[in-house]
Amino acid sequence: MNLSVIQRISAGFALLVLLLLVISVTSYRSLSAIDTQIKRTAEQATPIMLHSAEMAIALLLANKELMQFMVASDSQVLSTHDEIFNLQRESFIEQREKLLSLSENNQPLKQALDQLEGDAKLFFKEAINAFQIHRDNLALNYILVELREELRNELDFFNRDIETLVKNSQSDDEKKNGKYLAIHFKLMNNDLNNILSSQDLDDVESFEESFNTQGYGLLALGQNLKELIAAGNDKASAMLSTIELLQQSISGATGVVQQHKRQISLIKDQAKLISLLSANINSANVALSSLRLEAKTLAQSTTTAAKNNISTSQITNIVVSIVSVLVSILIALWVARSIRNPLKKLLSILKVIADGDLSQRLSITTKDEFGQLSQWVNALAEKQEKTIREIQTASIAINQSAQSGAEIGADTQMMMNEQQQHSTQVATAIQQMTASIAEVAQNAETAMLQVTQIDQSAVQNRELMQQNIKVVSSLASAIDRAAQVIEKLHKDSSNIGSISEVIESIAGQTNLLALNAAIEAARAGEAGRGFAVVADEVRSLANRTQNATQKIQSMIDLLQTGAKNAVTIMESSKLEVKTSVEQTQKAGDSLLEMEKKLSDIRNISANIAAAAEQQTAVSQEISLNVQNMAQMAEKGAKNSEQSALGSDALSKLAQHQQQLVSHFSLSAI
């Protein structure tokens, strides 16, 4: 069979792929069947189990709430249990609806659901009746408690009336009837207690019949009271009306006995309902057990079918896998044999070529890939032989060129070294010039800073001078005003002196008048003695006034002298302050002029600094360019040196290449 290696390998792999497809299809079918069973379990059996469990839980919780409702008495607790019961009933109905949707194709499940639905409906219906009966019982119990309390109060009042009647009896008949009345009341009370304490309806009716018989109960009491009334006892007639009220409270249609009988009936009905509900719960649990059993049976059948599918798939996969392994071994042997022999020939000829013998060739006997490979190996050997011949020829030319390049590189290196030395010297000179320019720029900048500081100081001094001018001007104004005040003070003191002279004149005249009055009093004798005393006092006062006026005049003279001196001093100070203001103004103008000149100097210094900085930047750029030239020269020298070394190495490599090429055995031309 004349097949290529690729065709053989492809055929083997195609067969293996076919076997793998068989395994895959078998596994897929098995997995699909298992998936169907799992879906059936997940979509039917598991939901049936879950919904059945939820229904059972809802039913049990509803029954629990029912039982707790039946023993509770608080209205709020009753409402809570009622609400929870309704919620559980709704949950039960919801789960039942879900199960109904799952039971469309499952007849046993549908039958179990029908039975469960009947039991559940009966349970919830009777539970609602039980709720109502319990509420009625609680209401009736409340009524009974009130009726018993009212009856007990009436009986206590009636008993006290009997004791009063017996105590107040006059005749023997009254005492005798009173004792019978007390005995019959006690018997009636015992009968009533027996009726109300009994929970058996037959016993209650029996007690009630004996209670209403002549000679017992209220009838006997009424007979005794009638006898007392006949004996003329007024108290007995009032008590007889009480008997009628007691009769109504005990045996009436709404009396305590009838209500007690109704309560016993409700309790019996409640017990029957609880028994019926228990039976319904048990029946519903049986139906739920049937549902769970059906779900379990469905799950078991699904599991069994899945296990069977798994076993079938495992057997099929094992058989196909064994066949695949055997086929793989046969294909491997077949392909290996078709590859081994041609590959051995190729390896042998490649070993000969690797040893340097390029004259050997392969014989081509097949048309498969190895035949093509043999053809390409022969072509490679021929191409390599041709290349080796060309390399030998080129090696000689390269060796000669390398020697010439080495000589040129040596000359270039020498010239580059000289250029590097000159560039280094130029760079050093430019760096020195750059340093000098930088120093000039720094000095110019320092001068500009100092001029700026002096300018700022001049501005500050000018501002201080302006402030000083303002202060001195204010001082001159103040001195002027003070001079005016002192001048006015001088005038006022002169006026005060005039007034003092007037006062002194008045005091002198007063003294003369007092003296004349004293003389006239002396002439008058005893009649003018008092007037003489007054005249003496007036004269004494005039003397004191004259003395004080003289002292005031002395002080005014001193004050006028001081005021004149102060006016003279203030005039002199005013002239000096005016002179100081003029000199200060001149100094301010001088500072302003100096500030302008300093500003011009600062601008010139700034221009010098800017020019120096520009020169520094230019010199630095020149220095950088020269350094770059020096570095390039140095790099060129190194490159020329490396070029020389490379040419030398190239010459050596060419010689070595000639030695290597000489190892190959070439065919004769």
C-alpha cells in the first residue's frame, strides 16, 4: 500500500477519532438519560417530597394553633392563634395547589391528594366550628361567673334574712317554721352546689328534678314562708318575693342552671370536635404519608433507571476504550515501521555531512515525505558545498581588506588624538572666560542689590522726613495757638488787674465810710454804740479786702510778667520751628533727587547684570559645544582605535575562516 507518512498518521488518527466519537455518543446518550431521570427527580419527586412536608408542617402547625386556641382565654392571644391558623391554612392550600399541578400525569398521587383534600377541608371546617364553640364557651363562662356571683349575693342576703327572722320569732310556731326554713335553705344550697359543680348533664338534670320537687329546694322554702305569713309574720311576705327572684335566677330560661347546662353541652360538643379533628389529622397524615411514599417510589424508580443507564454506559465505554487502545497500538507500530528505516538512512548521511564530507549523496527510492526529505538533503549538501567554495574565495579578499583597514585606522587614531588635545585646550580657555563673566555678572547683581537697598532706605528716609515735616508743621501750629492763648491770658490778666484796682478803691472808700460811721457813732453816745460796732466790723472787712486785693494784684503782676516772657519765648520758638520746617523740606527734596538718581543707577546695574548673564549663557554654550567636540574627538579616537582592532580581528577571523573551510572535503571541479 503506497501511502505517505502523513496519510498513514491521518488514517490512524481518523480511526481513533471515530472510536472517541463512539465513546462520546454513548456517554452523551447515557448522560442524557441520567439527566432526564435527574430532572424527573428534581421536577417531580423532590417537589412532591418538599410540598408534602410543607403541607404536613402547615397541618401540624394549624392543629397546634387550634389546641392552643382551645386552652387560651385572653382575647389578644385568641386573635393571634386565629391569625396564625389562617396563615397555616393558606400555606396548606398553596402547597396543595402546587402538588395538584404535579399530579396531572400521576394517578396514585392524584388519588392521595383527593383523599387529603377531603380530610383537610373537613379539618379546617370543624376547626372553625371549634373556634366558635370555644368563643361561645368563654362568653358563657363569663356570664356564668356573673350569674353565680349575683346568685351568691342574693343567697347570702336571704340567709341573713332567715337568721334575722329566727332571731326575732315570738311564738313557737314562728321559731319552728324558722328552723325549718333554715334547714330547707341549707338543703337547697347543697342541691344548688351539686348542680353547679357537676359536669355530667344527666346528673345535673337529676339534681334539677329533685331540686324542683315539693319539699326540697325553693318550693319547700316557699311553703315555709307561706306558713309564717299565715302566722302573721310580716318579714316572711318580703322574703317570699325574694324566693320568686331566686327561682328565676336559678331555674329560669336565662338562669344559672340553664346556662350551666348549656356550658356542659358546649364542652361535650367541643370534646367531640376535638376527637373528630384528631381523627381528621390522623387521616390527613396517612394521606401525606401516601404522598411521601409515592414521591419516594418515584425517586427510587428514577434512581434505579439512572443506575442502569450508568452501568450500560460504563460497559460500552470500557469496550470501546479497549478497542481504541488496541487500534492505537497497531497504528503506532505501522507508522513507526514506515518512519524508522528512511529516518535511519537520513541520519547516516547527515552524520557524514556533519563530519565535513560534502561529496556524499542519498539515493531516492520512495515518493513519500522521506523521499522528498532525501531530495532536499542532497540539495542542501550541494548548496553548502557551493557556499564553502565561495567563502574560501571571499576569505582571501577579506584578509587583504582587513590589513589595509588596520593601517588606515591607526592613522585616523593619531589625528583624532591631536584634535582631542586642541579641543581640550580651547574648552579650558572658554571655561576660564565663562568663570570671569559669571564673576562680573555676580558683582553687577550684588551692586544692583546694594543700590536697591540704598534706594529703599532713601524712600524710607524720605517718608520719615515727610512725616517729620508734618509733625513740625503741626508743632508750629500748636505753638502759634499757644502764643495766641498766652497773649489772651496776658490781656485777661491786665483786665483782672484793672478789676483788682477797682476792688481796692472800693475797699478804701468802704474804710473811709466805716471811719466816718465810727465818728458819728461816737458822737451819738450810747444810742450809736451798736452802729459803732457794725462800723468797726465793716472797717475790719474793708481792711481785709484791701489786703487780699493787694495780694491778688501782686500775683497778677507776676502772672503778667510770666505771660509776657511766654509770649516772647513762643514767638522765638515759632520762628525756629518755621526755619526747621523749611530746612526739613529742603532735605526731603534732596532725598527725592537722590532716590531718582539711585533708581537710574539700579536700572544701569540691572542692564549690566542682564548683559553679563547673556554673555555667561553664550560662553557656557560655547564651552558646552567645545566639550562636545572634545568628547566627539575622543569618541572618534576610540572608534578609530576600535576600527583598527576590528580590522586586525577581521584579518584574524579571515585566516581562521580559511582554516575552518579547509576542513571540508569538496568534490573535484
